[in-house]
Amino acid sequence: MTKPPFYVDVAPYQVFARERLGIEFKDPQLLVTALTHRSYVNEHKKTAREHNERLEFLGDAVLELVVTEYLYKHYDEPEGILTSWRSALVRTESIAAAGQALEFDHLIRLSRGEKRGSQRARQQITANTFEAIIGAIYLERGLPEARRFIEQHILATLPEILTSGSWRDPKSRLQEVAQSTDGETPQYRVLEESGPDHDKFFTLGVYVKGELMGRGGGHSKQVAQQEAARAAIAKYAAKKAAETD
């Protein structure tokens, strides 16, 4: 029997949902869509018709709501601090780490070009896919199940974030660390610009006493500075750990 043009073997996705998500999807195609990148649809127009961006849009909103509600109910801190905590929980790096822990990379349907993309690009794809999975869970099982999933995989990292102080603005943290350690103020420099004018990507470095302490990239210089500052903070922490060993 000839398979229909949009046929997908859903068995691997059902196993993933059952074993990694703890959910039996009544509509496994929903999960297939959550794990389908736009580039795959563009490359396989005759056999694929729907990518995950709409589910990502939905999942992002559900994630924001659940995290905000949780922080509001469990903590009495002012709005500014709660906003910083929420930002730390839902930033790309945090979401991508949660996605990597679920080990679904092999199930993401990507174009050949995207499979060869940079580590940063894959991290963004993993984070977006995780949000799309939240959207699929919400549609399949409703808000309670989506909340359980978010609490298990995102909110469970909050104690570590609060203990490490990683929720604080990275540039401000780095300035404190650099001044207390080296008596110097960090300096940021543009290392590279790429891409068209409407979609520039900036790579910046942060220097302390002339030494490159961290690199970061983003579609704005501000984002790249924050990423570079995070990398520099990690380098300072590694140096401190090495000194105490």
C-alpha cells in the first residue's frame, strides 16, 4: 500500500513522549509538529506541511504564565527582582539546557543545512523546540499537565539560580567581580559583525587588564555583551576553583 505524502512514523515520538515526557499522546502528530523545524518543511515541501513555530508561540506564552504565577505565589520579593528571576528561568540557555536533558535532538526534523549549523544556532533551535513541546502538551492535556512539565524541567532549577546569583544582570555581576579581583572595569569590544544589515549578528569580547575574559554573540550588541559577561563570570569562577584545589 502506498503511504500518503505526509506520512510520518510516529512510533519513535510516542516512545519519547511515554518515556521522557510521561505522557501518552492521543494525537502523536502534534508532537511530530512540535519537533519539526521550519527549515525541514522548506526542504521537504512534498512530504511535510507544518512546522513548530505556532506551537512555539503558544508554548512560550504558557511558560511565561506558569513561571510568573509560581513566583508570584511563592515569593514576596518586589516586581523587579521577580522579573529578573523569571528572565533567568526562561532565557534561551536555561530552556535549551532543559531540552538537552530530555535528549530529543535526534527527533528534531531539520534541513541538511541546519544540521550543520553553529552550536549557538542549535541551542536556539533546542530552546524553541522545548517551547513547542510545551504548546503541544497544553493542547493535548491542558494547563495542569503543562504546569507539571514546566515545574519539573524549568522551575526545578530555581534554587540553583538563586544560590549562584546567576539571575542578576551579568554585566553588573562581572563589574563587581572584576573590580574586586583585579581592580579593573571590564571593557567590551566588537570582534566581528556578520549577516545583512536587517539581521546583523555581533560577536563581542570583554577584556579585563587587556586579557580576553569572555566572548558572546547576539543580534544586538547589548545581547552580545550580556553573553560575553556570562562567559567571563564563568572564567573567573573556574580560576577561583583552580586556586582553591
